[in-house]
Amino acid sequence: MNPAPPGATGELVRRTAMRKTMWRILPFLLFAYLVCYLDRVNISFASLEMNADVGISDSAYGIGAGVFFVAYFIFEVPSNMALTRFGPRLWIARIMITWGAVAGCMSLVQGPVSFYVLRFLMGVAEAGFFPAMILYLTRWFPREKRAQATATFFMAVPLAGLIGSPLSTWLMTVLHGVAGLRGWQAMFVIEAVPSVLGGIACLFWLVDKPSQATFLTEPERAWLVAELESETGEVSAAHRPQHSIMRTLLRPAVLYLALIYLGLEFGEYALGFFLPQMVQSFSDQFGTHLSLMQIGLISAIPSAVGVCCMIFWGRRSDRAQERTWHIVIPTLIGAAAIAASPFFSNFFIGMVLVSVTAAAIYSSIPVFWQLPSRYLVGTAAAVGVAVINSVGNLSGIIAPSLTGLLKDATGTYSAGYILLGVFLLFAAGGTLALHRATHRAPSGEPATPVARASRTEV
């Protein structure tokens, strides 16, 4: 870690540089990812009416939700390579504007085929967005602040549930019949607008790299550039990053991390695409009829719990500078909670267990994204992060598809809950396996993360 300039003045430079950077970068990234995630999963609320209106079954809905990630998987790496060429500011703006336009067109769905086509096009438009954000954070935040910054950014996911759940169902309720639109159609149009406007704002607000940051003073800019270059130099020396794209794809660390993320994302997307239906199923099971607004408010509860937990957990991980157990512990707790939920015939207990699971997933993912920067820099980082995110997002295909098929086959979501727990166990096991591999030194003695990684090629 590059030391701060000596004396009280140096410490002041460090603190003001990080404070200004956080306030300049994080609110916009949080907003961008919030509207991104809301546009991605608001079909879960639309499905409460849309499926019956246009003849989409639970299985067809699950497949359509997953088709998005087929396109995402195909175009993720090319998109991130384009980002390194055009720069984050321009490329993130392009992504936001195009996905917003397609999200608004979701109001034109007429049946399963048009649903599949529009979801695929949305995946094409959005491909590369999340890894672009992760890479952008590594360009602006030193290692000691990165988990907290990532957790703040990733708050967008539970906030999309916390804000989006009641907002989406409220829009569906109050705008039903306006301009001849069904409630779900109006909701798609209204919620697409912030994405397009945010993409335009991105061109004027984001800065590609710290050396161009006019919002920092010269000493602040110099400290931040030196700090980040020092960290990059450590990783570069350990990993010799000038590898071919194929060699990067086949590095053990990339493969480990991709499989771990696959397990974590299964949980996120199973809840993201089916939580409103699960709440409705819970209420039907206990003979309680809930309105759209009530379903939206109850669906926000797991997200609220997640917001409270994830910032605390990210800060705790930064203070300890420990990542492995900060991933393993919550994923094990989440797996146990969701697997136990089918065995309790009580609405309140069921929602508590689902909330615990959501908090566990939301707390684990920001910490997980601190691992790739230990092993990858430069173009290798752009390609590696894109591959990790692409493989992880295969869960976006698997989770809704399997959950919908199991629901159609069994009539309940119980099998889906247990499957979600299995994937979280898979993520915990993969994290421990990666930890064991990277702690294996030839002498049998513990190694530092960077030196350890250089010896094990992970």
C-alpha cells in the first residue's frame, strides 16, 4: 500500500480525496445500478397481471426471464473489451440509453415469443454493465476502501426491491387504463425513463480515471493516482498480466471465481424474479388475499433487511481485510434458512427465513467482488471480470427457468427453495476451495495473497 504523504497535511489529503471521490462517484453508480436492476426484474411485478393478459405460463415466464442472460452471456466479454477501448464514461452511457429504450418496449409484449425477443434484446443492450461498474470502482478506490465502496454500490440491488416493489405495484394500480394501457404496460414505460436520462447524464458526470479528476485538488489527485498505481504494481509483479485472452480465460482463479459467483447469483435471481409470486403463494397457502400494493410492500421487506446488513458486512470485511469467511459464513446461514422455509407452516416465519437468505446473499456478493482484483489487472482484469460475471449470470438462465418448471411440476415453491440452498452451499464450498488453493505454498508456510497467487497461478 502506498503510504500517505507525511504529517497531518498528508492525512488530510488522503481523507479529503477519498471523501470527494466517494461523493462524486458512488451516488451516480448507485443510481445507475438501481435503475438497471429495476428494469431487469420489474417483470416479476408485471407478471402478476401480464402473464394472464397475454397467455404466459409459469414455465414460459421463467424461460423468458432467463433468455435475457443468454444474450448477456454471449455479449459480456465483447462489451467489456469495447469498454477498454472507448472508456467507461462513453460505454456506460451507451449501455444505459440502449437498455432503457428496450425496457420501455417491454410494454409491447403480446405473448411468449415477443416476450422472449425483447428480453434477449435487453440482454444484448445491458451486457457488460455490471463488470464495467466493478472495473470502474477498482480504478477509483484503493484496496482498503473497495469492499465498502462496492457494498454501497451494490446496495442498488436490495434498494431496487425496497423502492421498486411498492413503486412498481403502485404504478400498475394507479396508471391502469391511462392512455388505454394496462397497468403493467404503463409501469414498463415509466420505469424506463430514468435509465435513458441517466445515460445522458453519465456523459457529463463520470470521469474515466483519477488523473482526469478536476473535482480533486492537485495533491489529492496525485495521492490517489500514486496509491492505485502502487497496488496495481504489486499485482502486476505477482501475476505478469500480459497474458493472451485465452490464457486469462483458463486461469484457475478465473474458473474458481466464476463458479462461486454462479452459486451466489442463483440465489439473487431466484428471489429477484419470483419473490412477488412467492409472497402471493404464501398468502394463498394461508387463505389470505393480498392486493398488488400489499404484495409490493411485503416483497420490500427482504430488501430492507439486506440494505441494513450489507453495508455493515462490507465495512467489517474492510476493517479485517478478510474476504473468505465473510463470504462463507453468510452463504451457509442463507442456505440453511431458505432450505428450512418449506417446513414451517407460518407466513411470518417464512418471510423471516426468506429475509435472512436475502441478507446473506446481498452481504456476500460485494465482498466476493474484492477477490478478482487480487489476481487480475489491465486487460486481463477486463476480460476476467467479464468472464466471471458472464458465468455467474448463467444463473439468470438457470434460476428462473428451474424455479418456474419446479413450480409448474409440484404446485409449490418448496423444491425451488431447497435448490436455492444447494447453490448457496456450492458457493460456500467453492470459496473455501479457492482459499485452500491460494494458501498452499511450496514451503508449507503461509504466503501473502500476492506472492501466494503468483506461486499457484490463481
